[in-house]
Amino acid sequence: MKRKGMALLTAVLFTVSFCGCATVPKDALTWGPETMAQRQMQTRKFATNDEKKILSACAGLLQDMGFNIDESETKLGVITASKTRDARTVGDFFTSALLTSILLVPIYPDDKQTMRASVVTRLFGEQGENMTVRVTFQRIVWDLNGRITRQERVGDAEMYKEFFDKLSKAIFLEGQEI
């Protein structure tokens, strides 16, 4: 019995020692040109320091876009929201049926997707008189078998432009108390 315990302990220590040998690539934490372009697409500056007004406008806009507010922390300037939608297309079903018949292995088409949005605000300027708003959109897609097939950042520039255009209008309307 002692031998089995020692063998198990040795195997665990051996495994743990090799897990610690993984290294982080040197460029893992560096920003490339595409990172800066994404940040510029996701961020806008506003000439106000009324964080509550900005967050209220963001929350209303996200709800108008069909999102449910999951979490909101005004003191931190953070909102997270999500919405679940159908991800099925006729092409997916046709492709999966064709591949299943050729490969004789079940290939499941996409079933549903969850879109997530995160909004973060931050004051800047000498006296904190301006604010940046950054929004990011992500999506997770599940197949009919319940497995995640994709997790991706939504990089559609038009979606971000539309969000900020509507946000600018909402901030203006809230400022006018309309």
C-alpha cells in the first residue's frame, strides 16, 4: 500500500513540475497595430464629467438594442449586458448534413448565440472634465449538441459606429431633458 502511495505522490510531483515549465511568449503582452485600431474603434471621448448621465444613456441604448443589463456598477463606471439569439441558418444545416453523410461522423450545426456587451467609462483631463466610453461586443456560439463552437470578439466597425452615433444622440437628449 505504501508503494502505491509513493508512486502516486511521485507521479503528481512529476506532473506538477512540468506544468510549471510553460513559458509565456515574449510578445504576449505587447500591443500590435491592430490592437490600437480596435481600441480606437471601441472608444469615444465626450466633453462631460457626468458619469451617471453617460451610464444611464449607455444602459438605455443597450436595452434599445435588445440587450438585458446583467450588471451595472455606477461607482466603477461599468455595465455588462447580454442577449441570446438564434444562430441557425439553412446553410449550416445543409453543410452539416452533407459533411455527416460524407464523413459518417455527426457534425452539428450552430444553434444559439449569446452576444455580450461591456461598457467602461473613465474620466480624464486636468480636472476630470472629460470622459471616455469604451464598448466591446463579443459573441459565443453553441451547436445543437450544446458545445461551444466559437468565442469571438465582434470587430464590425459599423456596429461600433452605430452604437456611438446613437449614444451621442441619447446623451444630447438626456442633456436637454427630453
